[in-house]
Amino acid sequence: MPTILGGLAIILAAAKLGGDLATRARQPAVLGELVAGVLLGNLGLIGITGLQGLATNPTLDALAQVGVIILLFEVGLESTVRDMLKVGATAVLVATLGVIAPFALGWWVGALLLPGDGPYAHAFLGATLTATSVGITARVLRDLGKGATPEARVILGAAVVDDVFGLVILAVLSGLITAANGGTPMAYGSVGLIVAKAVVFLCGAIAVGLVAAPRLFGLASRLQGRGVLLATALVICFALSWMASLIGLAAIVGAYAAGLVLEDVHYRPFTERGERPLGELLQPVGAFLVPLFFVLMGMRVDLTAFARKEVLGLAALLTVAAILGKQACALGAIGGKLDRLTIGLGMIPRGEVGLIFANIGLGLTLAGRPVIAGTTYSAIVIMVIVTTLVTPPALRWSLERRPVSGG
Amino acid sequence: MPTILGGLAIILAAAKLGGDLATRARQPAVLGELVAGVLLGNLGLIGITGLQGLATNPTLDALAQVGVIILLFEVGLESTVRDMLKVGATAVLVATLGVIAPFALGWWVGALLLPGDGPYAHAFLGATLTATSVGITARVLRDLGKGATPEARVILGAAVVDDVFGLVILAVLSGLITAANGGTPMAYGSVGLIVAKAVVFLCGAIAVGLVAAPRLFGLASRLQGRGVLLATALVICFALSWMASLIGLAAIVGAYAAGLVLEDVHYRPFTERGERPLGELLQPVGAFLVPLFFVLMGMRVDLTAFARKEVLGLAALLTVAAILGKQACALGAIGGKLDRLTIGLGMIPRGEVGLIFANIGLGLTLAGRPVIAGTTYSAIVIMVIVTTLVTPPALRWSLERRPVSGG
């Protein structure tokens, strides 16, 4: 408990100082939080030790995960299901192109620089480049007040579809590697199962949510006591996040779906009797928990990895593949009014999903060697950092380059 | 992560349903949360399993601990240091009587029912009855809008002093037992050290806080970005809680001190530019995290312990000793306007502090036997539950019996 309390005090203070500097430099606050995290996490380099444990503390990590769930819930609340259906076809097309191109490029980088590692490792490297980490983009869009634009909906919708595609690729690859390693044939049925689960969850959650949410709020409005509106909304958010993670999807997919399903009209019984609107109630909760996620993400960056040559070459090429690959998304942004560059840039960050994939690769073995070697892992970490740090200023530039439709 | 998300959804839903029923029965919402927790934690008795892990999940527990820190911070914010100094002498007298009487009664119960366990075990049993768990009382006072009454200040001030006394008794007893067990003499200097640390911390935190808080808020008001007011307040709260736990005090002592030190006037620069007041910002954070603490506390109750005769007799006598012992506090409530019965009742709950003591007793051995045996531990748990469940309705009755001064 002392570690957690001290960690919370230090991380919150660092977040606000970093946010202040970033805001003064006309950058989104999240960039300042990430950089503050990088500095905090590498204080050991200048002899200040004692903070290393914070970056990997499981409780702080869980609090940060709750924070990113609250963030995606808040972002989801800004759109309705009707808004999403309008951009649905575009989002699927954007996501498809944004998975194929980085996967192919990542495979090619692997084949070029790691010829000894074999096609499975190359394919795995490609897989780590597929899934967009929507947390960063969501924060930047919110910081700049653009969370409800059509571009934002396409990016966030595509990131959800992306996540599903990424999980399918991961499941197929892991299955193939395990089968190749053990000599047993892969169960193709399990691939179908993953796809089916994801589709059923998303469509089911949204369909059931649209019917159930108004009734649930109607029932909840009869409960006596304080804080019922916030608690009811959080229960729906956590329940959907839980179900998403139970069937193997990222929990944030569920949180975003929960936000989409809830609409102002559902909790009118509460606001009519004088309670503050849901967005206003969620804001302090987010202000406490969301910065934890971004500072911790920065703290996990090991600056010494940048000094290793064999890592840097691979990292540089992977990063280029990651950034260029996602620009294929722009081709899918059909509809004359959409700003294609914003969509391509918004899809860049890889964040925690890429790291999760890389971690799984570290644990899979083929012919006695891990599919993802230690140096490859460091290169993936650098790719994740750079795509994460590059997105906020790029997206801000792109959004202010021209007035975004509806923004 | 799935466990935590599911747990959060279930616990929040149970808290609000329980709170609703309690409010309808004209009881404080916290009683409903505790009972909802007891029911959730014992669903195994009617064949519904799968929730056992939640009560002991370390992440949920940490979130609940953060919740109780936020609660004590909120309660502390309702009073100023000047208010506390007015009741200071009374609080110390109340605490002293409220430690001596239960300690003696607990020792006597031990000597009566557990003659074979020896004086150290009896003294230890007395020690588990000393420290008031201020969380329950603080919640009830808040639920009923009485957090700023002189009675509330005496109770909360006495509970802080209590905590210090309890820790000293625990330290002395543990030292004596370790010395008796190992044949080494006890370091009496360490007792003095514990007392000195506690006094220095409390006086130091308050003195430094009074000087530093206005400057800190002045500096923070120059920071750009959202949520700076809430973050600054939380940084002060977590930092003081951290320091308290670093020197071996309960973290909530630091949170309460932080709340005492902060005053509305400190964050006027924020409210003047249109930000909402701190209390309003903290409320949603508390509404999310505080119920976790009370539901989890209820979930840790094992109803089957109530069915064991040898446990029940000891538990009943211990509970009576705990309740009657704290009524000695009323004698210390000098000053004609104070409602003595309210103060005596407000000091009843033992909660987590008693459990922490009992846990330490389980781990200490004397002549090869634990100082606190398994059945004694169950009896202590029952005592904690009953004092916790009994306080909300008793306090509510007492507060509404006559109009409390200043309430």
C-alpha cells in the first residue's frame, strides 16, 4: 500500500506538470504525460533509483487499465450507434486495408533483416504491426474537442474492427506455430470460433444494449441514495468490458460499445430531478485514473534500448513499416467529406496491443527457440514508443491543417 | 483483468441495491452496502460459487483502500485545523478512556474464557479492541449530513489519537512477546520511537501543510490543462497518506490530516475562473471507489462461523466488551454542549484495524503456539462485524434523538 500511495502522488504530479508543458507548447496534454512517464521511468540513468517498481506494479497497472476503460467509455458516449452505422462500411474497409498493409510490410522487414528466423517469426512480426491502440488517438481527439467528428468515428470504429482482425491473425498464427512445433494439426474450427465470438459480441452487445439500457436506467432511477446514475453507467461499462475480455477481446472494446449504446435520453429521469449529466460525473473519475495509464506507458520505455545498434536498425525499419502501412487506411476512407490524412495518422499508434502480441511471441517456441527473440522484442517496444509519441503532434497538425467536417 | 472488471460491475450493482434498501428502511446507505457484501460473500452457502475470489483479490482490495482514503480526505475537508484544535483536548481525553476501558475488558474476557492461553494472549485480545475504525462512522456522519458537527470532530479526532495509541500498544506487546519467545530483552527505545514518530508526523504534517498548501495551490493554479485542481488535491492527499504509512501509521490518518489542512480559500484561484469546487469534483470519485471498501468488508464475513458454539460464546462476550468499553469515551466528552451518547456510539466500530491486529496475533508464536488461535480469530472477526453492523443504525438513532449542536 505505501508503494501504491506514493506512486499515485508522484504519477499524478508528473502527469499535470507534463500536461502543462505540452499545453504551453500547443501539443495535446497526453504527449506531456507520456514524456513525463519516460523521464520518471529512466531516472535510474542519472542515479535516482527507487521508482523502477512503479512501472510494473500490478495494482497501479490495474488502476491504469480501469482508467483506459473509463476513457474509451467517455469517448464512446460522444457517439451514438446511429452515428457509427453511418460510418460502418467505411470503418470496416479502413480497418481491412490497415491490417493487410502493415502485416505484409512487417513480414517483409522480418524477411529482410532476420533471414535466419524463418517465415513464422516474420509473420509474427507482421502481426505485431496490425492492431491500432485506440487509447492515444482517443485522448488526442478528446483533448482537441474532436471526439464526435466523422473522422473520429471512422478511426475508433476501424480500431475496434482492427482489434478483432488482429486477434484472429494472432490466434491463427499461434495455432499454426503450436501445431508446427508439436506435430499436431491446427484446429481450423477455432479460427472460425474467434471470428464468430467477436461478431456476436459486438452486434449482440449493441442490440441488447439498445433495448436494455433505457429499461435499466428507468429501473435505476427508482433507486434511492447518492451516485446512482454514475454507478449504473459504470456497471454497464464494466459489465460489457468484462464480457469482452471473457471471450478474448480487449476489454476496451466492451467499454467503447457501452459508451455507444448509452444516450443522453436514457438518463433523463436523473437529470430532470437535478442530478448533473453523466459526462460531468465521469470527468473527475477520468481526470484521476486516465493519466495513470499514459504515465505508466511512458515509464515502461527503457531509454538504454535506443543505444543498441542491432536493435535500432530493426526498430527504425519496423517503425517506418508501422507508420506507412497504416497510411493504406486513407485509401479506404471513401466518402468525399472525410479527411483521409487524419484517418491515416489516427491509426498509427500501436501501444499495448503490439506489446501484448510481442509478449505472446516471446513465450511461443519453435524448434526450441522463441518465435520473438529478445532483441526483436526491444525493437518492437521502440516501434510502439515512437508510433505513440509521433501521433499526438501529427494528429494535432492534421486536425488544425483544415477545419474538419462537423468538428 | 476480467476478474477485476466483473468484480467491479457486481460490487457496484450490489452496493447501489443495498444502499437503496437501507435508505428505504431509513438507515444509512453504508449499512446496506455492508449487508449486500455479506450476502455476496456467502452465496456459496446456497450453492452459487465463483465470487469467493473477489473478497481477497489484491487489486480490488487496493482500489477499496484508495476509496477509504478518499472518504477520510472528504471527511477531513469538512473541518479545518482551527475546528480540530477547539476539540483537541476533549478528543485526546475521549481517546485515552476509549483505549483503556476496552483493553482492560478484553484482557478480562480472555482471562475468563481462555484461561489456558496465558497473559500475553489475553493482553493481545484486549489490544484488538482498542482502535476505532473511523471509516464506518465517517460514512454514517456523511450520509446523515453531520460531518461538520463538534461531535463528529471529537469522534474523528479521537479515532486518530486512538489509532496512535493502538499502534503503540501493538508495538509494545509484539516486542514483549518476541522477547519472551526468543529470550532477548525488548528494546524499550523502539516504543518511544513509535510514539515520537506519530506525534511528529501529525503535528508536522499539519504545521507544514498549513504553510505549504496555499503556496502549492497558488503554483498549481498557473498550470495549464484540465483537472489540475482535483489532481493537486489528490497529490497532497496521497502524499500524506504515503508518509503516514511509511512511518507505520494507518494511511487514512494521513488522508484525514490532508483534508484538515486544505481549506476552500486555498483553491479560490481555481473556483474564481469557473472550475467546480473541490468537494463536487471528489464526489464522483468517492461514489465509485468508496462503496468498494464497504462491500468488500461485508464479503469477508464468513456466516458459517456464526454456527460454531465455542466461537459464538467468546464472540458474544468480546462484542459486549467492545461496545461497553467504548462507552467510557462518553466520560471524556467534557463540554456541556456535546452529546455524549453519540460520541460513545460513534467510537464503537472496530473494522479493519481490529482485523489487522488479529492477523498479527495469528503470526506471533509463544512457546510454539500462535498468540491468537484460529477460533479466537473467528470470534474477533464476528466482533468486528457486529460492531460494524450495529453502529450505523445506533448512530442514526442517537443523532436524530435530539438536534445535535451545530448540525
